[in-house]
Amino acid sequence: MEHKSVMLDELKEIVGEGGWREGQDIARYLEDPRDRFHGLSQLVLLPKSTQQVAQIVSLCAKNQIRIVPYSGGTGVVAGQLSTEDQDYVLLSMERMNAIRDLALEDGAIIVEAGCVLADIQSAADEVGMMFPLSMASEGSCQIGGNLATNAGGIQVLRYGNARDLCIGIEAVLPDGSVLSELSPLRKNNTGYDLRHLLIGSEGTLGIITAATLQLKPKNPETTTVFCGISKPEDAVTLLRQLRMELGDVLSAFELLSNIGLQVLQEKFPEERQPLGSAFEWYVLIEAAGDKGLRDNLEGALGNAFESGLVLDAVIAESYAQQEALWRLREMMPEANRLAGAICNSDTSVPISQIGNFIDKTFAAINAIDPALTVNCYGHVGDGNIHCNVFPPDGMNKQEMLKTQAEKIEAIRMCINETTAACHGSISAEHGIGRLKVADLERYGNAAKILAMKQIKSALDPHNIMNPGVFF
């Protein structure tokens, strides 16, 4: 006990006054956004430099003190929470929030891991460029966490995941050594690309401290459209037709259901249905490109209307109207939370399987209990569909969690089984964390999991980096 106390004091000395939290001051670091877990860590360290992170990790490695990285706290699979042991030290990157450099000739920005995503977007905007990674939590999530989970968001269709936008990385490895490869090189074939090993590793192989990110040119014209359609299969067909007619100008293509809009409007009555009539399904489309794009998009939508793919549509006439349409999508996760969703999935399937997946999921959940309500929505352009299931009328989430846990597990498993049958993934963009460890073991490829364990053992032999995640 005395040895442990001495070690904790040494860790506090590394970060200095104002660089650590304990007691009542760490309550917010222990919260789960979906209220399913509670962290147990008793000490939060807030380093302000890569050197401090290296000193912390080195000391923890020597004394086998386990570390849980924390980056914004928006993760929904408990990757940022120590739920196993109160002796785990939580390492928050929030004070490492500097933009180190803007390399405009290289089309790059170098940022520290604690930078909030929206701040990076703003910095790019100020120099006439854009950083296209975008998601509902961008006002609070941090880029280190985005990279550690290989976050996706709403513009993967055109710009890719976080991995695709990262061209350099700096990280502290489990022994305290610093990997520094922040050069904006686009070609570098000199062995294993450790950047891609760290991206998506959820803090199990090291602590990302900084990254070099790609900037993209701004598009002169952006057009946002909200369409009513009959079924998810029509969304897939419409996506294919628009891409064939317009080329690579679609930056977002989101699927929403009328059930989802009803949930949203119940919790946020000020948000209005954009169309004159309600439809079973909707797509929110954003296209960005050169001047004249809107005319081309209107022509392509006209063809879709004539063929019966699109039943009704509205085109945003101003930035304010664009924002209003996007709120319908971006506020959906919060509406689901407020409505008491008992089950949330982060599924990806081949785009061609989206309609099949949704139909089979609805049928399977209806067979469990026809009184349940299901809200499916997500990113058509990358096959990422989120399924949220709500209790029957007259029953709330807490009641069902207490009295029908087996039914909730059956719902979760039927979504996973349908995902597997459609050749999909149980984790599209949120990660595995601690929530989906058993699911990874059940649905993951055995050879891949063995290789992951061997890599983990080689780089982190004492298992100090976010233990409990993946395995």
C-alpha cells in the first residue's frame, strides 16, 4: 500500500500542480454517455506535453500500473472507463490541445491529441481549407480518441474514416518510448506502418499524442436535400444512380425512418418534418462541388422522381435551412437516449445488404416482442446502420433493464446474428471497448484475434495499456 502511494505521488509530480484530479473532482471522467457503466479510477492525470506522457508511461511500465486513456469521454463502448479495477490510472489528453503547425503547401495540419474536432475544423476553415471528419459529437470529442477508434461520421462516403485522413502520428509506446512520425510525407515505404497499427487500437498499444491530418480544399457550392422514399432498398438504388450521374460529389447520404423522426419530434418538438407528407423512409443527401452543382443535382433528382424512387423532396435554400435539415440527423442519437433505447447497435454491412439487413432485423425483433419499437438510421454510403430498440408503451428503460434483461440480450443477439448473416461487422465506427469483448470473440476471425493478441503481447508484455479492451 505504501509503495502504491509513493508511485501515485511520483505520477502527480510529473504533471505538477493542476495536472491531476482525484476525489469528487473526477466524477465526470467516470460517466458513460449511455449510463450503462461507471468508471472506478481514483486518479486522473492531465499531462500537457508528450514528454510528460512518456514519463508517466515509463513509470507505470516499471511498476506495472495500468493506464486507461481518456479523450473527450464521448465513446459509447466503455473504452475510456476503468470498470475492472480502481487502481487503473486514467490519462486525459485535454491539456494537450495545441495546433502545432499548419503546413498549407503540404495540405496538412499538425495537432495534439486533445484538440476538439470542431476546433480543428475551425482552424482549417480560417485558412480557406477544410478538415472533413464530421460527426454529431464534434463539439466535444477529441482527435486522439477519433484516431484511437478510427471514427467514421457523416462524410465517410467521400473522404473516408479517420484513418484515411491521418498521414502522420506521434505516440508513446507501452515502454515509454516515443514514436514520432509527424512528417506530412505521402509516400514512405520503410517498413511496417505503425501509424495504422495505432489507429483503431483503442489505446491498447500506446497513447496517441499528436497527429498530422490531411486538409481538403473547400467546395464552392454545397447543396443539401431531404427526400421521402418507400424503403431502404430505394436509398441504395438512389445512391448508385446519383453517383453514376453526378460523379464523386456526394459527401453524405443518410438514411432516416419515420419512426426515428417521431422519436426526435417527441423529444425536440421544435424540429419540424421538412416535407408536406410523412413517408416510411427518408434520405438526407449532401453534395459539394463546383458552381452549377445544384442544377445537376436537381436534374438527377428529377429523373429519380419520375422513376418513382423519390416520392417528395425539399432542397435547402439557405445555410440556416441546411442546418435545420442536418439537425434531424445529428440530434437522433440524443433523441434515442432521451427516449430510453434499451439496445443500440453499430452495425456495418455491404451496401447491397442494407435493405436485407433492416428487413431481417425488424422481423427478428418483432418475433421477440411485437410491442417493441425499432429505429434504424445511418450512413448508406458506407453501410453503417444504427438500430435502436425502445420498450413497449407503458414501460421505461429502467423497468425493462431490471425485469427483462434476458429479452434485451435476445434482441442484441438477434441484431448481431443478422449482421453476421449479412456478412457485416458488429462494430462499424464505435470500436469494441469493454462492451463488445464477448461479441468480438464470438464473431471475429479467429486468426485475426490470435494475431492481435500476439501483437499486444509483443508491444505491451505487462498489459498496462487499457487492459480489458478487445480481450
